[in-house]
Amino acid sequence: MPSSESILRKSTAGATFLMLAQLFTKAVTFLLNSVLVRFLSPRIFGITAFLEFILGTVLFFSREAIRLSTLRIRDEDGEASEPGEKEEAASLEHMHGNQRTLQTMVNFAHFPLWIGVPLSLVLTTWQYTNINAYFITLPFFQWSIFLIWLSMLVELLSEPFYIVNQFLLNYSVRSRFESIAVTASCLVNFCVIYLFQNRIVTIGDLDTTDTNKEGVAILAFALAKLTHALALLACYYWDYLRNYRPRALFNIRLTRIAVPSDSSSYKRHYYFQADILEHFKKVYFQLCFKHLLTEGDKLIINSMCTVEEQGIYSLLSNYGSLVTRLLFAPIEESLRLFLARLLTTQNSKNLKLSMDVLVNLTKFYLYLSLMIIIFGPVNSSFLLQFLIGSKWSTTSVLDTIRVYCFYLPFLSMNGIFEAFFQSVATGDQILKHSYFMMAFSGIFLVNCWVLIEKLDLSINGLILSNIINMILRIAYCVLFIKNFYRKLYTSESSFFVNFHNFKIVLLAGMSVCLLNWMTIGYVRNFQQLFINISYAAGLLVLILVKERAQIQAVIGRGKLTDTKET
């Protein structure tokens, strides 16, 4: 079995793989969307954001609970199965004698399709019958809805392969395939719109009126999503034929699993492990409320805001959360997988290592959040105006992006704390959390009603409601973490005493923020931007100096682990 330090090393490398993949795919989508935003109106961004919300909702409710639950699958001897030692080939060989575990995972991976088919039909039909009548009259809109629905099912077909690679911590495989799929989908989306807009390719007898442009833009979005799903499935299936099928490690069909009992003449058979199935039910219930809160902003904006405001919020989500999606999401996923594997055995060594990792990540997030709060609101409007075209100049997006910057730190901090909770919480703790999420959902809806409807704050009201929502979720997870580590740390040596250096940096950051606001205010030219960059560089140097001992310790631990494994 690999050591806890080895799991940490592989998880750290996995986070790097996911970050690089995110950086590549987001760079591609960023460049192509920066061109497309000059061709499309806020109304089209609004409807495509709405369609993406439907697709994301179906995929989330179909597969997320299974992805979390299968991390806890054990072999029948009671020991948690571990990923391979060094390379992907070694991982496969290590798992060769443990086909039961992989087959159990693949069996559970059929649940997403069983859930997704009826859910997609119900949700797609319901949303189609309640959508604005204007969009139904657009050319190809019915075909676009069908292609979106088809892309959901195709993507769910690749779930068995995803879950196996997730369990084996094959981050490089996942990153490579997802990069290929995203790139292909972006190219299809861009090519269809660009070729039609410039009349290089004609579609039937359609001319380039605004109505036809909007219909073709929605069709291009649907074709892109289907391309993404097909490319992902093709890559995973090719990998299965090359690496898994020759070794007969698992069967992609639902397969009955035989388990030897104490009596050599009798074998017990099952399709799904009972404890994992029970855990899945509780996780699924909890995720319903989590998704309502996470995606609740889209539900609110669809019902309380105009289509143009929906387009503005979609643009803010894409550009404003770029750091979150590029940096925070890969770290959160790697942390979730790392903790789920490490804390299967909760001895003092593993608890201490998990605490060190969580503290270091929290410090990193706090420092980065401080930089975002200080420099984000004053610089974001100046930078964003170079990325959007004239169609957006009359909207409030440049003012709203400043408010959105304050939301990002809360979003990111909540991510790592909930990743910890999901990795170590028992079924009963998850069920308890679900009831709190239900209460948080009610508070969120009330805040949205007051801030948007009564105070007429529009998108700013939605952002403020999300901030309050994140504060409540963070507080719950912090209390859980404090209780979880009480067995390891005394009240005098708790999770919070590790952040004394942050207080010094916080005071320096507040001074820089005050100086910057008094001398410059909102950035309006490149000279002021360069001054802000110099302020940020100075604050970064202070952070590195104050945390140099911890940075050296982390680097030294990595070198020691590599030496031992060599």
C-alpha cells in the first residue's frame, strides 16, 4: 500500500494536472468567447446560460452523488483499495487482483444513466413549455433542445470510465481527455457562428438577419455540447480498449459480483455494496439542497430578472470567476479525493497530515482572497472593457463586476471547507447537514426577494444574497472541522492559531488598500494599472517572507517523499 505521503504527492501532482488542463481549456474558451461576444447580444448569452443551466442540473443530479460515494468503496476484506504506486501502468497492475472493487464501481456508475434519462426528459420538457415564446419561434430552436438532451445522455455514458480513473487517481488521463473535449466543442461553436455571420457558409435559405443569427447561435451552442460529450466518450472508450479490456479488469455492463465466504463451498453474490448504496442515498439527499444553493442564483435570475440581465450575469460568471475555475476547482477536487483516501484510516499520523494540508490550503486561499478584495474591484472594470464589445457598453456590467469581486473569496473558501466535509462526514452527519442546507435555502430565497424585488438591487442583490449564503455554509463547515480535529488538538492548539502571520499581512493589505483608494481610486489608465501591479507585488513579497518557513517545510517534505520512493 502506498504511504500517506505518497498519496499526498500524487494528489498534489493531480491538482497540477487539473490546473494545467483548466488553464488550457479556459484559455481556448476565453479566446473564442472574447471573439464571439462581439457578435452576440446579451439576450443570446442569457438563453445559452439558461440551456447550460438545464444541462448542468441534469448532470449534477445524475452523477455527483455517485462520484462522491464510490470513493468509499472497500474490498470485502474491509480494507480500502488504494491507487497505484507511481505510474499509470503500475496503478493498473496493482488493481489487477482487485477486480471486485473496480466492478463494484462500474456497477454503481450505471446509476447516473438510470437517473439521467427520466430526469432529463422531465426537466427539458418542463422548461421548454415555460420558456419565452420568442425563442421557440427562432429557427432550429427545437433541434437545439433535442441536441442538448442528447448530449446529456452521451456524457452520462462515459461515467463508468470517469469513476474508474477517479478512483485510481489517473489525473493525467482525465485532464487530457477533458482538454480534447472542451477544445473540440469550442471550435465547433466558434466555427458555426463565425462562418454563418460572415456568410462563408449558408444554412438553407437563411439570411443574416438578427433573428436568424440568434437561432444559429443557439444551434451552435447545442452542437458544441454534443461534440464535447461525443469526444469525451470516444477518448474514454479508446483508453478502456487499450488499458483495461486486455487485462479484464472490469466489464462495462452491469455484472453480478461473487464474493467468497468463510465456507469454501459457498459464494455470496451482489451488484451493489449495501453500505455504499445507503451512503449514496444520504449524499444524494444532501446534494439536492447544496445544488439549490449553488445554482440557486440561476433559478432566481431566470424568474426575477430580464433576459438582458441574465446575459450580464452569465458574462460576470464567466469572466469574474475565472480564477475560481482555473485555480480553486482543481484544488478542491484533489483535496476531496486525497482526504477520502487518507482518512479511511483515521490514525494520528493521517489526521496530522490532513490538518497540515488543510491549514496550508486555507492560508493560501486567505492570502489570494485578500489580493482579490484589495485589487479586484478597482481594476476589474478597466480590464473587462477591453474584452467586451460595444453591444455591452450600455449595460451595467462594468459596475457590477466590482461587486462580484467581493463574492469570489467567499465562494472559494466555502469550496475547500465543503470538500473536507464531503470527504470525511458520516451518513448521519451528511443527513444533518442536509437539514441545515434546507434552512439556508429558505434564507437565500428570502434575501433574494428582499434585495431584488423590494430594494430593486437587481444583480447586485443576487450577489449579496450569495455572499450571505456562503457565510452561513462556511460557518457550518468550520464548526464541523473544529469538532473533527478535537481528538487531535487541544483548545490551546486549535485550527485557528496557525494563522498569526495572516494578521500581519491583513494589516499591511488594509494599509495598501487605503493608500490605493486615496491616491488612485478606480483604475482608468495603464499607468494606474502598473501602480496597482507594483502594490500587489510588494504585498506578495511580504506574504512570501512571512510564510517562508512553511514554504521551505513543504518543499522539503516533497523532496523527502521523492527520495524515499526512489
